[in-house]
Amino acid sequence: MINKNLKKSAQDIQDEIFRKMSVDEKMRLTFSLNGLVKQIAEDSVKEQYPQADKEFIKEKLRERMRQ
């Protein structure tokens, strides 16, 4: 039988990792994830509108941010 105290959820493990991180590490991770989300959103617009120019893509991204 597995000791229930030894079983950790993924959230428990993630929380533990974040508690050990410095503020600088957390900020770098935040900026990295923010960039990743932006790239995914931009790629989605480009896929939806393959002929779109940069200004159109920027406008669509702004619209998505307002939602």
C-alpha cells in the first residue's frame, strides 16, 4: 500500500518548484511564457488569414486581447 503522504499531485510538485525559485527566475519564466502565448496567438491568426499583412495581424491580436 502506498503511503498517502508520499503521493503528491502535479500541482503540489509545481508549487514546490515555484516556492524554490527566485523572483528573477519567476520573472524570466513569466516573460518566456508570455512570449510563447503571443507567438501561438500570432500563428493562429496567420493560419486563419494566410494572406494577412503585419498590420492586419496586429489588429486581430489586439481584438483578441480585448475579449
